[in-house]
Amino acid sequence: MMFNPAFIVKASWWLGLSVILPAVNANPFPQLKVGRRGIVPSNGFSVATVHNSRFKADGPKQFLRSARKYGIQMPQQFTETLSNKGLTGDVIALNQSDDQEWLSPVEIGNPPQQLLLDFDTGSSDLWVFSSETKTVGATNGTRQIWHPELSTTARRLNGSKWTISYGDGSYAMGGAWTDSVTLAGIAVPNATVESATSVSRAMVTDKVLGGLVGLAYNLTSQVYPASPTLMDQMLPLLDQPLFAVDLHWHTTGLYEFGKITDTAFSGNLSWIPLNPKAEFWEINFNGFNIGDSIYWLDSVWPVIVDTGTTLMLLQYDLVDAYYKHVPNSLYSGRMGGYIFPCNQTLPDLHVSFGNDGYFVSIPGAYINYSSLAAYGDPVRCYGGIQSNEGLPFAIFGDIFLKSVYTVFDHGNARVGLADKALNWNEGGVKAKKVRPAKTA
Ligand SMILES: *[C@@H]1O[C@H](CO)[C@@H](O)[C@H](O)[C@H]1NC(C)=O
Ligand SMILES: *[C@@H]1O[C@H](CO)[C@@H](O)[C@H](O)[C@H]1NC(C)=O
Ligand SMILES: *[C@@H]1O[C@H](CO)[C@@H](O)[C@H](O)[C@H]1NC(C)=O
Ligand SMILES: *[C@@H]1O[C@H](CO)[C@@H](O)[C@H](O)[C@H]1NC(C)=O
Ligand SMILES: *[C@@H]1O[C@H](CO)[C@@H](O)[C@H](O)[C@H]1NC(C)=O
Ligand SMILES: *[C@@H]1O[C@H](CO)[C@@H](O)[C@H](O)[C@H]1NC(C)=O
Ligand SMILES: *[C@@H]1O[C@H](CO)[C@@H](O)[C@H](O)[C@H]1NC(C)=O
Ligand SMILES: *[C@@H]1O[C@H](CO)[C@@H](O)[C@H](O)[C@H]1NC(C)=O
């Protein structure tokens, strides 16, 4: 497939996606997030879970952070040692219903107000539900919202506006402020915080989501007049200008900023350069194999690595090829995608990216995304691989990210991938890591 860079415009390619993806808007399936969709039933989420976070503190660095935040003068030798080293930090990613999305605690303002935000490598705006959000139901559920009026450091950016639309047809809009934002324990003093005055119904239906943190590679935000993104402001503070994502099947995951944790993966990282002029985390994959079928398909397919998308959206011929290996699977117009009998074991998917022989295996059990019992079909399940509806690139969302340790290396314009221990345990089936004969 030809890659047409002109398609990716600053005005957010999700707008384009929503135009050419009518099936998604019509899709009644509520747990699917494309681009992002925040629909989470409030099912027992507790604040205690958040306080139990796996945040790891580094004493001296924590001290420096506080010093910076409150303007404390530090002995010069101490600050030189540490500021050269830079900051690192971890933040927990809390799985939400059926791995539809992960939410992470972020503190905004002074005194700090904690919100649960969805980290999204497929967009660049940091926006939140706030006391300014007028949409009915915005404060329902357990959602924690931002109160700029209670923050001594919040300053409105007079005249600034933003509107963002995502691939699933959801949207949000409002005005912008600056305030201090602390993410993974790293304080960004004068960050742009976009306060939603209005959000779409789908956003409100998610009763936990506090907003989004955009972490796209080099995409400007939707704020007008332009204001720096959190990535712009955070990267210079980090020990290394990168972050790592370690999501897991049906349990908590971790975002790590400024460092790579060698013990979180096995073997070596396989590094894949970003495509030229990438605004998203866009790379190419060059090999594709289904289960233990004997052929690899070799070609070049551009793909965006996107924490903000639940599923894997692939070029339609690859999707068709996959479900040919799933007996009795079918494309359902009503569900807007491929479905299959729930008692059918799905084949693993193997994908390679470079020429170093490394490939990622996505377990079939992960591709069994969820039951359709709530839609009156108790025997069929919804596939975790669906069509990209003709986009010029695939989107590897959370189903992929659960299968691999991923480094988003801004400084070197590349993505790193490595194997990790997978925690899933469905029916005792284990993913087979086989590399079949390669075809020309
Ligand atoms: C996270 O996954 C576990 C295991 O499936 C589940 O029990 C828990 O309810 C999930 N968390 C949320 C908030 O949905
Ligand atoms: C939120 O709560 C209000 C008032 O209790 C209710 O009318 C509304 O339907 C709720 N909205 C949603 C999206 O649950
Ligand atoms: C923004 O507008 C408010 C009210 O008009 C004013 O008090 C404030 O000083 C303005 N802020 C800036 C940064 O111009
Ligand atoms: C980011 O994009 C701008 C153009 O919008 C370009 O000038 C700059 O070089 C890009 N930076 C990186 C790191 O790719
Ligand atoms: C904070 O950033 C805004 C632009 O985002 C800028 O107008 C303002 O001067 C900055 N304030 C400080 C104290 O750096
Ligand atoms: C990792 O890379 C090093 C250096 O290139 C090499 O010696 C080693 O064999 C590699 N390890 C694995 C597990 O591939
Ligand atoms: C799945 O269940 C159906 C009945 O609902 C049965 O006909 C079929 O043989 C089962 N398939 C497998 C692979 O167990
Ligand atoms: C697929 O997922 C559904 C719902 O989670 C589960 O009931 C079913 O057993 C799974 N199928 C297989 C083959 O694991």
C-alpha cells in the first residue's frame, strides 16, 4: 500500500478518519475505542487503587523536583550533579473494563488535584474535565475533575481555544490555562492544561475518565493560538528523552519516563526508526504471519503505535487473511467488524519490523477482544483485529502493546520493542513463538 504523507495534516488525522470511517460511528459496540473512546461502566473502581500506585521515588531527584517546584535555592554542586542527570519516574496504568483503556493518576495545580487521565500516543493535547465542563453528566460517576479556581498557580490563557475530534466520533472543546502538572512524579511548572467546556456524549458515558494526555511524537496540539505540548515541556527535564510503555492483559501496567527498565523485558530491544517527518509514532512493519502457517508475507506496511486505541486496525487484506484462519468467523455489519464463535481458539499473530530477525507475537487470546453477550449474542465474540477502513497506515493499539515492551525514543526518533513475560492465562493456552519459513 502506498503511504501518502499528505494525508496526515496538522488539523488531526482523526478528523479524516471519522470522515472515512462511517461504520465506526454506526457501531453499536460500546467497548471499542478507535482513536479513543471513553465508555467505561463504573464498576467498583476505588480511589484506594490509585493510592496503592507503583510510583517509585528517587530521593535526591524528588528533592530537586520539589525544589524546582517551590523555587528553593539548592547548593550549586548538588543541582549540577542532578540537573545533568535529569529526572525519571514511573506511573501506574490502571486497566479499565475489558482493557478498553488504561488510566493514570496525574496531579494538576497547587495544591495538587489528582485526576485519572488516558495517556494517548496518538494525539498531542492534554485536556481535562473541569469545573467549566457544562455537558450534562460530566460529574457523574467517580470522575475526578480539575478545579482551576482552587489552584493558586492556574492562569487562564485569555483567548485560547481548542477543539479535538477522535476517530470514534467523540470530541471535546474548551479554553486553555497554564498550571503545574506532575506526571510520574515529574513536575512540569507551566504546562498547557486544556479545560473542556463541552464534551461528546461518549466521553461523558465513561464515568472514570478525567481527560487525556497526548504523547504523540511531533504533532502540534489543537490549542489556538499555539501553546507548547506537555511533550515539548517534559522531554528536556528527563534523564533521557524517551518513555516506555508496559501494558498487561487485564491488569495494571506501567508508563516509565526518562528511562528504560532492563529487567522489564528479555533479550535485546529491537530498534525501528520512525518514518521520515513522522508526527505520530509511525514505523513500518515488514513481515506478517498467522498462527503456525508456513508462509510469511513480506512487504512494507506503515503503522502507528497508539496507546489511545484499544484494538489493532490493519490493512483490510491482512484482516481478511487473519480471519480466513478462524473457522466460522464473519464480518458483521451490525457490530461493525469481524466476530467469531467464542469457543474458537484464535491463532497468534506474528509481526516483524526490521531486518534483525526480531518479531512480536500477539497471543490469539488477546485477539479475542470481548464477548457479545450484552448485544444478544452469547456465543460470539468481537475480534481484536479489525480493518483500518482504508487509512494509509495500520494502527497498533493496546492489543499489540500488551504483547511487547515498547520504548518511545524521542531523542533518537525510533521505537524499541522487546519480549516480556505475558500474564494472560486463558484455558492454559500459551502463545507459541515460532518463526516459520520465510517467503521471498
Ligand atoms: C482490571 O482487570 C481485572 C482482571 O480482569 C479486573 O478484575 C478489574 O475489574 C479490572 N479493572 C477495572 C477497573 O475494570
Ligand atoms: C448524570 O446524572 C444526571 C443527574 O443525576 C442524570 O440526569 C444523567 O442522566 C446522568 N448522565 C449520565 C450520562 O449518566
Ligand atoms: C485574563 O483575563 C482576566 C479577566 O479579564 C484578567 O483578570 C487577567 O489578567 C487576564 N490574564 C492575562 C494573562 O492576560
Ligand atoms: C517537528 O516538526 C517540525 C515541523 O512542524 C519540524 O520543524 C521539526 O524538525 C520536527 N522535529 C522533529 C524532532 O522531528
Ligand atoms: C507560561 O506559558 C505561557 C504560554 O503557554 C506563557 O504565555 C507564559 O508567559 C508562561 N509563564 C511563565 C511564568 O513562564
Ligand atoms: C544482545 O546484544 C548483544 C550485543 O549485540 C549480543 O551479544 C547478545 O547476544 C544479544 N542477546 C540476545 C538475547 O539476542
Ligand atoms: C463451538 O460451539 C458450537 C455450538 O455452539 C459447536 O457446534 C462447535 O463444535 C464448537 N466449536 C468448538 C471449536 O468447540
Ligand atoms: C473469548 O473471550 C470470551 C469472553 O472473555 C470467553 O468467554 C471465551 O472463553 C474466550 N474464548 C477462548 C477460545 O478463549
